[in-house]
Amino acid sequence: MTGPDFDELIGADVPDGEREHMLGAHEALLIAGPPPELPPGLEHAPNPEPKVTFLPNRRRYTALAAAAAIALVALMGGFAWGQKHGGRFHTAWVAELQGPSATGSLKVGDQDSAGNWPMTLSVEGLAQLPSGGYYELLLTRKGKPVASCGTFVVSSGGATDVRLNAPYKLKTFDGWVVARHLAGTRGDRVVLRTARI
């Protein structure tokens, strides 16, 4: 084994345990020999900031078209699923509501398996109420409001469509009313009423 003298490399002031360890590593390096020559391709370091290339226009437009097609398929699939799973409202019957200055139409859907009656109420001519005020659709018994089917507010135009629900046995009631509730006042005022069911 030829190479630099170990004692000249590390000096004399190294503890014995560490000296033995370093001597083993020195001898292993001498056995391994010098590293091979550097290949010509590695003589110069690679560019630290490589050039970014974009897709050619044709490929870019193809990728955009594919993404748009996937989005359209997902949208249509979601719409179809919604129609099949409750997105569609089937009207079983309609009740008309009348008032002094407003009208309404209540479309009652088929009863679901849990006993709920989905409804869509369309009203016109109801006044927009001050802050805290609202309207309520109620079922009546002997003409008196007894069971709420939900609350709603109207815009300044007065025309509103709202989905409501009646989780009751409708045959035990005789009609519907829409009542107006104002914040800070007691009682309510009936503004729309149906004929008997």
C-alpha cells in the first residue's frame, strides 16, 4: 500500500481509540484506490434553473377541451342524479289562497315514506315586512290556525316562491292560512286563506 503517511496526516495529539478508528478508515481508502476519472458529461454543472416549456397550442387546447368535457359530464350526471333522487317535485294537488290584496297557490306534492308532504307556495301581492317580520303558512282546524308548515319573507316585489313541508295527517285539517307576524307585536293577522280542503 502506497500513499501519504498516516502519522503525518493526523499528527501526534490524537487519542488512541480514535487513532485506531481513523487508521482503519485510512487503510480502507488506500485499498480502494483513487476514484475513477470524471466523465466528460459531468465536467460542467447542470443549469440550476432549467427552461420551462409549455404545451404547444394544439395540445393546450386539447387539454382544455377535455377538461370542459369532463366538467360537462359531471354536471349532467349530478343533474340526472338529483332528478332521480328527489330533485323533481310532483304535484299531487293544488290549493288556491285568497286575500284582500294578495293571492297564492299552494302545490302539494306526494307524501314521502316518512309521512312528509312537500309543498311549494307561490304568493303575489304580499307586502315586504319590516325587519324581524315574517309570514307563516299554517293548517287550520274549524277555520282556526293550528299547525305550522313553515315561515318565509317576501321581497319588495311581493312575488315569492318558497318550499315548505307539512309533517301531518292532512285529512285532520280543513284548510290553510298565511299569517303575518310583526316583530314586537302580539298576535298575528291572517292575510291569505284557502277554501276547505
